[in-house]
Amino acid sequence: MKSLGSLFNSLQLQTAYAHCDIPCGIYDPYPAQIAAHTVIRMTQSIGEAHAESDSSEDQKKLMHAIARYTRVKEDHAELVKREIRVIWGDYFKPEHVKKFPKLHELVFNIMKHASKAKQEVNIEEAKELLELVQQFAEIFWKTKGKEPVRVASAYPTGGEMVIYK
């Protein structure tokens, strides 16, 4: 019976060349767009939050609601960063950057705006984050040979989602 070590030594391993750690080929900027819409909605919710009365119980409920909205806003801003970073690092190739020379700057700006959206309660910043993510989505779909289109979202945030035809 061969030991596990001798089994591995007997295998002829070849270097695999792929665009990601596991070449699954499944990338989509849709989750980043959803996360950016969530940042907008939580920012709106924080701005809309108010106590029904001056009672200490209502003030506690308000503080709890704002803490929850803030946590979700920050988590989803971080999710934007993660989703964009994975596509940027694992999917995009030098030929994509050559064709879309502003890609690196766009990713940099998404990271900066996502951080700022975490730090502030600023609806304009949250909307700018979504716009940048949508520009990223448009570039992504173009590299796949798809025609990106903007469609009205069905979310309470309004706005649009980038999909492809």
C-alpha cells in the first residue's frame, strides 16, 4: 500500500494557467450593484429615522435602529469593495486594461467612495458609489462581448441596474 506522500510524488503535476484560483468562470458585478443600492437605502433610512416621542424607550429604539442601519451600510460598502476587488484581480486581464485604460482608476475610486460611504451618512456619496459600480459593470459586460444596458431598479432606492442584452 502506497503512503500518501509517495502517491503525491508519483503524480505528474502540471502548472495550470487560469484567471482565478479556481477557474470557475463565474463573475458578475450584480452583487456589487445590489450592495451599493443597500448602502443608499441604509443611508436613507438613517436620515429618515426619528423617535415617535421623547420617551427613553423610544430613544432606545431609535438608537438601536440607527446602529443596525449603520452596521448594514458599512457591511454592504465593504461587500462592494470585496466584489469589485475579486473581479478586478481575478477576471480582468492586461488586454482589458489596454482596451479600458481608466479601469484601474475606476477601481481605485470605487474603493475610496466605498470607504467614504462607510465613514459618512451622505446620500450623494452613496449615489456616487453606485454610479461608479455601474460604470465598472458596463466595462465588465463589454469585455464579455455583451451590450450593457441600464434598467430601472425595482428597489426603494430607485435608480438603475446595469445588465446586458
